[in-house]
Amino acid sequence: MPVLAEVEFPGVTALQYEEANHRAGFGPEHPPAGLLSHAAVITNEGLRLVNVWQSAQALEAFMEIMMPAAKESGFPEPSGPPRISELYNFVVP
């Protein structure tokens, strides 16, 4: 079942976000397995990520790769635990 994952990283810049993706080997041409949609928002407080994954297992596999890359890029701990929600409906036109 698809899941929505939302997380915020205070103080993270666009440059750090790009660096973490580069370190992990992900990008628009090489999305991680199981990713259905991705949105990154730079706010006054830092970085907000909103992703839809094919499954919780796909998200967990991604986190094993991305979290070390994020730490190497200077990410602090997130402002709280990721908010994970099972999706009732997900439409991609």
C-alpha cells in the first residue's frame, strides 16, 4: 500500500539538499526504487520533504542509503519523527 512520508530538517539549505542527493546517487534521472512522487520545499525554517512511496519497505530501504548521505552533508536531526500515513487514494494524472 502506498505511503506518504513528511519530514522537516531545520536550517538545511538547497545546497545541502543537492549535496545529499548527489552523495546518495539520486536525482531526477535516477530516482530511488519505489518512489512515486517527491517534493522538496525550502522554507524560512529549512527543508521540508513530502514523498509518496510504493510501500513502507521501499521507504525504509531508501532511508538506509539517504540518512548517512544527509549526515555527511551536514543535515541536523529532523524537527520530529517522519510523519508516515497510508494513502487511501493517490492519483497521478
